Amino acid sequence: MDRIFKLLARQNGFSLIEAMLVVGILSFLGVGLSSIIVNVTREQRASQEKLGLLDVKNTLMTAMNNSALCQSQLNQGSPFDLTGSNLNISYNELRIGNTPTSPLIAKVGEPLPGFAPGQMVVSKIQLANMIQIAGVPNAFSADLQVTTDPSTMVHPYKAAQMKILLTVTPSPTLANSIVASCESGAAGISKSQEVNSTEVQFNPTSASCPLGYLLASCMAIVNSSDGQSLFYMNNITFLKNSSGELVGCSSNMTDSNDTYHLHLICVK
């Protein structure tokens, strides 16, 4: 009879070992579920970071397409010393406007717009990779970059950047330069090549991208009689290949005695 009662008692509950097994299985499932939630959250934040950098790039393109705004923003802290071989100009902030209350594009030491404190903190804003354009006095191409601190990101994405073409006014030398004009070029390009046409005195001229490259921007750079270089995007005709893609440009400027040439940025 005692054996029967003991058997019934065992059938009415769990043994200590069975209970421990159940707790262990539930703990294992809980750890796995927590890991999945953490990974999904990280990937969602990584996607937000990537979109944030894309927003900055698009905002830069929109703002710098305004020549006056481009010039005023890039003149912050001028004059600049452009006599070295490794030319970089650093900025503290960029805004969509010329007043202290204009919306921020980015500011060093602060998160990108829309991000919480400590996330996507801007570490550097600069004109980098500045190269003087051969044959064009005081003209440069450069990359306008907004870099975020990798320690405040899930993934260390590259800087948001766009191509800038600018001319400067030496005062009186390149050691004391002020941005005279600037234009935006291609944004976020993976590989680029610059092409210059032969300089002419306001006669028809044209230029094409190398094979495999597509045209990102084209402008006429005029060397005026007073020694200044100015950018013009009027009187430009774009050249297409058989697939309808832009591969070059031409111009027929006839309203001055100054000389000019076409400057192309080609990308692939």
C-alpha cells in the first residue's frame, strides 16, 4: 500500500530534477530571445544611421547648389592658407542659411539632426582632398565631408561627402585666400575623374568623359581679364551616348573676349 501511495504522489507533481530541467530550458530560450531582440535593435539603429548620413548628403547637395550660400558657408574662418600640399579646411558647423538661427546641417561635437545625445556625434567637418585645377588660376576641386565619431555608431560608416568646385581670391597670395565662388559637383561618388577641355577664346568647344565613365557635372570656367576665375553653367549642351546617358558636354560662349574651358567631373 505504501508503494502505491508513493507512486501516486510522484504522478501528482514534478521531481526536483524535472523542475530544474524546465527552468534550464526556459532560461536558454530567454537568453536566445534576448539576443535576437538586441541584434534586431542594433540593425534598426544601423539603418537609421545610414539614412541619417544620406539625409546629410542630400541636404549638403541642396544647400551647396545655392552659390551664395555655398560661398558664405565655406568662407567661415577665412582667410585660409592654401599653399601646402595636403590641403584641408576645417569648419565648426554648416547651416542651411547665413544666420545663427538657421537650421543646422551638422556641428562638431553634436549629434546629427534627429539623433539622440551620444549618437551619431559629428567629429569633423572639412573640405578635404583639395586639388588645384591645372591651368585654371586659383581654382580647386575638393570633397566637402561630414564625419561622425565611430564610437557613437553601430557601424563605422564612411563620411557623408560631396564634390565641390571653388575659386579663391588670394589676399594677396594663396596663404591668405577667400572663397570667391563655389559650385556643387557629384555627391557620394565611388570613383571620379576630372576632364578639362582645351582653353579657347569664346569659341565652340567640347569634352567627353573617358570610356566607362558618366558625366556628373559640367561647367565653363572663365579666366577673366582681371585675373579672376568664374564658374558658369549656362550655354552648356550635354552630350549623350546611344543609351541616353550623359557622357560629355559642349559650349558656345560668344559674349566676351575672355578665355574659358570646360571642366567635367566624370564618375563610375
